[in-house]
Amino acid sequence: MSGTYIKSESDQGVLILTMHDPKTRNAIGLEMMAELEEELDRFESSPTLRALVLTGSDPSFCSGANVKTMNEDNESSEAKTIPDDRTPWDLLNEAWDKQSALNSRPRDLIEGVRYVPLRLHNLQKPSIAAVNGSAVGLGMGIALSCDIRFASTNAKFSEMFVRRGLIPADGSCWQLPRMIGLGKTFMLQYTGEIVSAEESLGLGIVNKITQHDQLMNETMDLAHRIASGATYSMALIKKLIHESLHTNLEESLKLAGPAQDIARQTSDHKEGVKAFVEKRKPNFTGR
């Protein structure tokens, strides 16, 4: 099942989604987002699809949000000036207070294509970004929102927002400090500089670099390994890791207890123990 902007195929329990809009180097627009969300809904509801690989049509992974649409919005909107009597943080705190007073759902407050990173982050099945080329702005945020990142030697990453007079509103202000630390995050986001695949590996942004023509082969090798594993337990692992980012060790150990109790009830746990006793490879089903 494939759409206009998202190419979709499955292989041995792995769903492969390719962002496909060559004329914009796979920039994310509302149409692409809608197709991507439809495929992610299908992925999560299918018992046979157990791991996700997200990539882009060469030569780009994703060039970010649609800048043409952004320019049209600027030209059609009324000009506003920033007041001189308050600091940037003063204005931001005022805006946050107004936002809090709305008491709205998160989906109503995260407009347009900025919702894509959160949708990927909240997937309850494993995901891998196969970064085949430039991942810029929102494109980098999308890659960061997957659980694992493999990059080809052609990959490049950039927090380009500041070069457009904007801020990283795609979740990378949350993701990057946890991956690479504060100083490196400030460097990337203050400069918007482009980093190579090799630099991104050194920073800790990607897990592995491959030759460009081997990217999908090596990514699929890992995806197949994961998809044939105990993916129900992986969902619990992912939730526990996310929660543990905000807690101390004692609280994390407390949270792990109920998760382990649930894992013990799965068919995969029973199969894993049985396979160990019988000295054979387990046949996990993700249930």
C-alpha cells in the first residue's frame, strides 16, 4: 500500500516507509503527514508488522518543512512587531501562561507537521531511521524521533532553524540534550551548521554508518532481528526508558516492577523459557 508521498512495503514483519517528494527533497507537508500517519496507524494495529524502517527517496532523507508554504504564510499574515519593553523570556513566559489557560489537548497545541516527531516517539513498536541523505530541520527531528538511526556516508544533519530566524519546534530541544549533552546541543542549534555522517556518529546522533549502497541492507538486517524478537517486551522497555529520563534510580526500579509483571504474562516469555530449556532458538510472536 503506497500513497503519493509515502511509499510503503513490508518484508518479514518489517514495515518500510519511504518519504517520497523528489521535487522538494522529501519536505514534509500536510499531505505527506496525513499519509504517514495513516501508515503508522496501520503499523501499530497490525499483529504481523513488528518493526518500522523510515527512510527517504534519494538523494535526501527529509529536507524539513515546506519553506514555500512558510513564505506564503508570511506574505499573507499581518505584520507584527516585537515589543521593546520586555525580554524574549518575558514574552515567552506570557505566551506559555496563555497556552496553559487554554486547557487544550496536546494535539490541538502542536500544529501541523510538528506533530510527526511526537507520533514517531510514541510508537509502541521499534523504529529505525535509515538516513540516506540530508536530514535538515524537521527532517532531523523526525530521524531523532526514531529509536535507532543508521546513516549512509551521504547523510548530513542540520538544526537549520536559526538560519531562518526560527527555533527548533520539532522536539529536538528535548531529544538532543538527552543524546549528546547541553554544550553540543547549543553548538548545533545556535549555528545551524551541517554535520557529516562521521561527525554525527562522533556526537552520538547516529548508531552506525554504512556505505550508501549498503544502508538498506544493513538496516534491514537489524530490523529483521528486532522484528523476530520479543517486541511486546520491547514496547515495555521503550516506555520504561522514556519514564526513567525523568526519575532517579529508585523510582526507575519501582516502575520496572509492574513492567516485569506484565512481561511475565506474555506468550513470548513462556516461549523464551521453553526454548532455553529445549536448547533451541525461540519463536517469538510479539504477544
